[in-house]
Amino acid sequence: MHLAGASSVGRSFAEPAATWDVNLGGTIALLEALRLGAPDVTTLIVTSGEIHGRVPLEDLPVTADTPLRPISPYGASKAAADLAAGQYRAAYGVRAVRVRAFNHVGPGQDARFVIPNVARQIARAERDGLEWIDVRVGNTGTRRDFMDVRDMVRAYVLLLQRADPDAVYLACSGRSIPVSDLVDGLARNARIPVTFHADPALVRDGEQPDLYGSPARLRADTGWTPEIPIDTTLADTLDWWRERVARENEDEE
């Protein structure tokens, strides 16, 4: 499973060359290794729903045939990696299965992303005995196709076992959720009151307001379907951060 890469959309705008080098260059290095040494080994080339970029709302859900219109260096570099995998399959017969993964969240995710960042702030406030916490957030009105990372991993395993290497798969839930619903869900699981305020510095101009995909081909070819409710995901994520910040406090002592 090729999951290595620069994964932050926001950081890609500040570091476009490095993002391209890692996401496209790294993928080509892997594809070359497969071409030369292991062309019959099934390998998942995991990219992102962000490669579709600007999608008119009336054209949702995204499918494998939706045009690629990336609007960030991250999305563009992943789109190029997706195309490279398709070319290596067509030209050399490499068993590179293309998987466009949409947003996934859960325990263990890096705090650079919005949901783990909010969970970490809540966990630290609880640990420090604060009576309440006010959390800075960006545009919580955007909608994205979120699902639990553990469901995503199951999809990857099934694709390794059953995927058609000539097909393109979308790993997603098939519906979108407002980011506000997720941060509100974390607040409901908090042990102290939580309020939110929008910080303009965290808002990206021109952001796609809604994006979700169709998992129809993934389901048809593998039998996969997501199983973990998003409320469980949020509760487990917050519990994971409680354990982590408790260890941070022990290390400081």
C-alpha cells in the first residue's frame, strides 16, 4: 500500500515544490521499482478525492469519470501520481491499483488536521482542569465525505485481495457531512463546556463547499461497506487524545 506522501492541503500552498517532489516523484520511484522488479505484485496507489478539485455541486457525487480539476499543489501532485499509475499499468502491465481516498478520521491522526486538532485542545483543557475551552476553527460550513480510518483500512485490504487493476476506485462513504457537525460531536463528548469561534486565518479562499464520492465500484468489486458510525469515531478520537496528552504530562514531569 503506497500511503507515503505530503498530506496537508494547506501546507502544500506554502511548499509546492516539495509537495510535487514527494507525491509525484515518490510515486514514480515506486512504480519504477515495481516495473523493474515486481510487476505482478498488486500495489495500491492511494491518492485523494482532492484530485477532482472544482466539482459543480450538480455533478456530485464524484465518480472515477469526474474530470480532474485540482486547485491545490497537493491535489495536483496527487492527480499526477494517479495518472502515472494508470500509465504504468497501461504501458508496462504493472498491477498498480488506483484508489482515490476521501476524508478519513479517527484515533492516531496527526493534529495538523481539523478534527484531531480540536480533540487535542479539548483533551489538554480537561487535563489542565479548565472549566471551559474556546476553540479556534476555520470554515466549518464546508461539507466533506468523512468516514472512520478503520473502515478505510478494511477497504484497502479488500482492494489488495479483489481489485481489478484496470479499474479506478473511490474509497468514500457516499455522503458528505458538515465540518460543524464533527466539531459539535467532539464538544458533546467533552467533559467540560466547549465553544468555537471562527478564525479568518484558518479559512482558505475559494474552497470547494461540498465534496463527496460514489463508492459503488468499490462495493461491487469487494463487498465493502463502512461500518463504524461517525459518533463512535469522534468518541474514540477524543479518548485517544486524552491518553496521549496524559502521557505528555507524565513526560514533562
